[in-house]
Amino acid sequence: MKKPPGATENAVEILRRRHYSRPERRKELEAERRNAEISRELYTLRIQAGWTQRELARRVGTTPSVISRLEDEGYEGHSLTLLRRVAHALGMSIKVEFVPEEDRDLQPA
């Protein structure tokens, strides 16, 4: 049986077409990727410092459960103030960068 033009058997491609071809779904995916990136970076920096979550929490002045939430890739409540405190405890600073969003009308409201 011949496949129609543009048809695919690639599961990843099928999922992409079904769920992430709409602009609003792509934006959601990008937001989740950014959250996951922040969480992975925090985890990596803590491990490189040789600290447990409890040790980092002590140095930041918070609880281990807060550090655990920050390192959870699904967490969406990253506060810039708390991230600055964590960075300071790790001997670092934070750099915030504004970049244009894709598929967004930037006309004034």
C-alpha cells in the first residue's frame, strides 16, 4: 500500500504534528523546556559544589524542600529573588536575557 504524500511512520514526527504544530502548544513546550533547563542547571551546580540539598538550603537560608522544588523540572515558580540567593551561595550571579518570542505579534496593545 502506498503512503500519501507527507505521511510518516516516525512516531516522534506523528506526535509533533498532532500536538505541537499549533503555536500555543509550541509556546507551552518552550516554557517547559526553560523550566527544565533552570532546574538541571541548579542541580548540576549544587552537585559540582559537592553539596546536598540540605547544605545548599542552609547556605541560602531556606529549607531542603524549597531546593528540591527548584530542582524539579516541572516546577514553574522560580522566583528571581530566590535564584539570586542560590547563585550567591554558589559564588555566582544570574544573567537575565530578553529574547524575542517566536510567532508573536509584537504590536503595542
